[in-house]
Amino acid sequence: MEQASTATAAVEPSASETDFGVGGMTCASCVGRVERALKKIPGVQQASVNLATESVRVHWQADAGDAVAMSARLQRAVRDAGYEPRPLEAAEAEPARGWLGLPRDAWPVLLAALLSAPLTLPMFGSLSGQHWMLPAWLQFALATPVQFWLGARFYRAAWHALKARSGNMELLVAIGTSAGWGLSSWLWWRAEAGGAMPHLYYEGSALVITLVLLGKWLESRAKRQATEAIRALHALRPEVAHLLPDGIKREQLVDVPVAELLPGDRVLVRPGERVPADGSLLQGSTQVDESMLTGEPMPVPKQPGDRLTGGSLNGDGAVELEVAAVGAQSVLNHIIALVQDAQAAKPPIQRLVDQVAAVFVPVVLLIALLTFCAWYFWQGVALEDALLPAVAVLVIACPCALGLATPAAIMAGTGVAARHGILVQDAAALETACRIDTVAFDKTGTLTLGEPTLSALVAAPGVDEAGALQAAAALQRQSAHPLARAVVVAAEAVPEAQALTAQEVQSVPGRGSHGRVQQAHLHLGSLRWMEELGAGLGELEPRAEALQAEGATVSALALQLPDGRFAPLALLAFADLPKPGAQIAVARLRARGLRLSMISGDNRGAAEAMARRLGLNPDAGEVLAEVLPGDKAARIVALRQGGHQVAMVGDGVNDAPALAAADVGIAMASTRGGSDVAMHAAGITLMRGDPRLVAAALDISRRTVSKIRQNLFWAFAYNVAGIPLAALGYLDPVFAGAAMALSSVSVVGNALLLKRWQPEA
């Protein structure tokens, strides 16, 4: 069966996986170098480098060797390629603070600016008609530290690139600025003593390095904003838990690190604290803010027996919690892993960028050489005048923007989606979702509440309706059947109703139950059982047929008389109600021009009745009824074979094959169980059971892919336009450096606009 995700298509199921940080990458060419170096290691199946997060994910064959040894080989390969392997946590951390509280990575930019500023005096003087010129020795003294001390990072990276017989952004900057500095030194050296000093270009080289350093610093700040979703999720985990050891009084709590908690431990959660681990509430009641999990801002009431999720915020009640899951098994860690997976993966559109980056730097070097030759040999200009446009070509062509265009948008889009309860599990699903033209819904638990409710009670003539309901509830009070619970809940909702008790209650599997209520022998069960018992419905029969035609499940309450005959007392109709947002969700998707379908295992009458309530049209083929769980996937495949891009939305174990068969599977969190299985089969997970999030997921997908395309367009257009202008002499190297830095910052800034996205209410 074809899978929706292409990002992992080359990875075998038996593959192992490792992640670590990579320092020193600056452009798309660096990404290609690291990936090529890793793929040369025997056993490596796939290597995916993310420039924005400065991290790499490697899939390797499980039988390729010991995991520790393989990790060492991978990191050594990265180091040999000229980059710095480091722990993933270091890649995500905020930069350390230095003198005056400034980030340490800001100091090289500040020093370069202070040294370069005096070199700009001639530029400002020429604007006012003045001819200011610093002495050559002072220009040399100011520019040289910028070139070889603060700019040393460019030379180191360029040297590693040359050793690896490849190119990167630093190589272009190093060659270009070195040419400007060297030309200035040569002109100074050959100037005649006492003669007029020719124009030197120290300011150009120094300012280019300063602007590139500034651009990289602004870029790193923007990248940290794009990755704040991960850091915010990590920050939800409390450091300490209040442990209640066996036999110790409450006032003798022991504070222990959350990492030391074990399943079965009992902990106290005070008002206003975050829940330290997943578990069940033992004592107390409270309200919990679960917005970190579901995106829903309203607090959720919690009573003994309810589940609590680690990282959620406790309200105003002190409660005791029994720990059920810790560490990697917790829901919060699972969410963090899903977001990290999505941000680490490459969408198919990134392949174009990788292909371009592989040949970009060599082509730029060739263009710069041809530019110099054309000006020097063909146009016959002076050496310095021929060198300047070649330097401008090298500087403006740095492919930083190309490398950041896709990952910056992916991080921003998946991060903001996670904050609103939409988890994108792989980047391929994100890209595919924007092309969806058909959305297929499972019915029960997805568009409906998934729990039957008593929708109608019809009493026989002369029978008290409230009394019949209480009698039925007495028979059902000890049963765990969903229909029995619905009767009890309906009876308890009647104000000031007198609850009745039943004796001698016996359950008849698949049919119903019978017992004595106030000395009356009552039977409650399906209409088929009533028929088997010979209990006719009498005057209630037309009403029973009407209720069944509306899609309701109908049961009957009957009194067994002393002579063995039965007298009908009431009909009980059960229905699964639509979720509150289901009709709105259907309307919004239809307004987007999408083709809709509902797949249900219910009988056709019930499925079509529910479809009409939701706004679906059974006459237009929007309802597929009486579909067995195993046949759902086949129906999805049939839709795809009809030329449609299909998204399947489901919530249970039986939906997993259909979710996997769709172009995009969208799993919806459910209280019925089985959502974990559905989540593993899906590319997108909705953390709360609100059908309106389906339209929101497709919307953030469309917006994210739109940002990727915008970024790639401007990155390509910038180089396509900038390189010819530089080659023709219309761009000074200083302005080329400023434009290059601005392009990277603008690409990341454009991606960060996604952080303002809000799902439609």
C-alpha cells in the first residue's frame, strides 16, 4: 500500500535513528556537504540536515554495528567535513551572555562595526563634497583585524571546504574580501613616496565582513525565534515533584527530581503548579489548563479517576496523582518528539534546493572569474577596476537564503500549529495537505460524540413518562453497556426525580436485561428480543418504525403480566449526536471547494440521517454506509485511484489502515481509546476532538507551503538579478554584502510571519 509520506520512503523499518547538533553550517552548500559526508559511512540509509535548527537526523541499518560506535563514526565524519558535532541540546540553547549582558555571539559584530566605522568617512564625506581620507597605515590597522581576526571563521570554513573539494558561503566571502584587502595593500605598497595616495578598498572588505557577520547574527536570532516552539514545550516540564512515599504523612513530603519518578508513585500537585507526570487523579478535584496539549484555552474539570497530563497547569485545588507514564512514554515528550520530527524532516520541495546548492558555488566562482577576465582583458580596465565587480559577484551570490527558505518556514508553521493543538508529524504531509481536494471522515467519534445518548422516550398511553425512565434506569444501573449508561445519565439529569432500585436483575447478552422494580417484572431490550418474547408493541409500533427510519437505535420497556403476556410501557430511542463543531467544520471545508465524504459502518438509514444533520448530501454520493472496518482503506484507495488527493480523518484503531492509505492521514484525539494507533498511522494529529481543526490544519499547511514558495522565489530571484548586476559593475562590494545579509534575514523574517496565524474560531 502506498504511503503518504515520501520523506521516509527510503528508510527500512529495521533502521535505527540518531540526532545530534552540527555547528558551523551557514548555507545550503554546507547542508549538502554534511549530508554527503554522512551518506558515505557504511550502513547509513538517509541523512537529513536542517540548517535552521543546526541539527542532523541519520537513519542507519540496525545491523550496521553498535549504536555508540555508529554515533562516534557519524560525528567524526561531520568533524572531518569541517563542522562541529555537538549535543542536540546545545543547538537548541540560548546563547550565553557576556560583558554588559550582551550575547557572546554579538560581540564580534560589535567589534567589527567599531573598527569599520572610521573607514566609512570617505563615503560620507563624498556625499557632502568633502574628500576625507584616512592615512593608509590607519586604514590598514583598522581593516586587518576585521579581515583576519574577526573574519577568521570564514577562512577556517573555506579551508575545510577546499580540502573537501567543495564550496560554501565562507569560501565566496573569503576569496572576495581577501581580493579587496590584497588589492588595497598592493596599491599602498607600490604608491610612490610623497605622491598622491590612490583610492584604497580596505573599507569595502571590512564592511563586507561586518555586514555578513551582522546578517548571520540577525539570522541566528530569527532562527531561535523559529525554534521557540520546542523550547516552550521543554519549559512546560517542572523540575521537582512532591513525592508521597508509603507510610509518610502529607506534611512530610519529599521533593525529588521529576526524572526520578516511577510508574505507581504518588505525588501531590499544589494549586498553580504544573503536573509533573502523566497519571490518574486519586484524591481531590480541580480544574486543569491543558492548552499546551489541546490548544483549548478553557480549563477542564478533573475528578478522582480522571487522567492528568504532565506539563498541564493545575488550577486552585490540591490533588494527589498516581504516576502512570514518565520520560519518553509521556504525552508531552511524545508531542515534543513529533514536533522535532516534523522540523527535522525535509519536504519534497527541498530536493530542488539541494540540487541547486550542489553546483551553485562552483558556478559562482566560474562567473566571478569570467567577470574579471571580461573587464580586464576585453574592456581593458585597470586591475583594481576589474577586480571589484568580480568581488561583488562572489559576495552577493552567497546561498544563505536558499538554505534557510524551506526549514525556516517548516519550523515556524509546525511550531504555531502545535500551539493550537495541531501536530504535523512529517514535512511531506505538510506539503501534501495543501493539495488535498477530498476529505473523507470516519463518522463515529470523529464527526459524532461517539457515545450514544437517549434521544427520545415515548411512553404508551396511560404510562407516566418520568416513571418509565426511572424504571428503565433501575434495570440498567449496574450495566456497563453504552446504551445502559445513556439511560442512567438521562434519568439522573431529571431534577427531583425519585431514583428506583431493581432486584433480581439478569442480563441477556445481545438482547437486554430483566428484573423486578417495585414488584413489577420488567424487560428492557432490543425490538428483536421483544419479538422473540412475543411482546408486541401495539400502538407504539408506528412510532418505533419512524424512529428507526430517522437512524435511531430503538429499545422497548415491557411489563410481564402474571399470565406470561407482555404489556408495552415505553420506547427508548438512542442516537449518537454530532459534535458541536461538526456542522461548522463541514461548511468551512465545503466553502474551500473540497469534495467531502463520510465513511460509516452504520446501516444506511442511520448514516444518511446523521449526514443530513451535518450538512452532507447522501444523494450526491457523500455517504459511504455499511462499510466494514477492513474495507475503509479500500474505499480510500478507490478515491485516490479516481484522481483525487485524499485526506482521511479518523480517531480509532479501525481507522489506522485508512489513515495510512490516504495521501494525508489526520488522526483526531479520542476518549474512546485507540487514538495512539491512529496517530502512528497519520501524518497530522489533532490533539483535541474538534472537527473544525481539520480546516485549520489544511489552512496552516497551505500557508506554510506558500511561505516556502515565496522564500524560494525570492532567494532564486535575488541571485538571478544580483549576479548579473554585480558582474556588469552596477553593485559595489559593500552594497552586495549588505544585500546578501538582508536576503537571509528577510527570508527568515517572512517565515516568522506564520507565528501570527490563528485558526478560525
